[in-house]
Amino acid sequence: MRNSNRNHWLLLLLLVVGTVIGGLIGDIFKDSLGILGYSKTVGFEPVSINLIVLNLTLGFKLFLNLASAIGMIIAIFIFTRL
């Protein structure tokens, strides 16, 4: 029986590593395998909030391609096998 208290930080780390490695592979092979270079951007543009004594700028963009999605799926598969 597997431990139900899995380390969620490990899952997050595996997802980030899988996404980065997949993204790199997709960028390297996008000329020879065009489908790996197909990408979408997810996120929002930076927004600045001026609170007189504090100025906050928040923004987030994630560039996903097919290879990075495959990397995320492999990372989840590895996590379930641990």
C-alpha cells in the first residue's frame, strides 16, 4: 500500500523539470518535427498596482508546446511510480 502523504513539492519539481526539458526538446527539434514546435501562451500581462507606499507588479506567462506537455505527462507518470 502506498503512502497517502506523498510529497507534493516533489510533484511540483518533477512537473517543472519535465516542462523545461520538454520545452527545450521542442525548441531544438521544431525545425525537423514541426508539430513539436506548436505552442500556446497561457497567463496574463503584467499589472501594476500603486498603493502609495507600495508598488506591486504582478504578471505570469507560461509558454507551452507539445513537447513540454509530453514532458509534464512523463513527470506525472514518474511520480506515480515512486
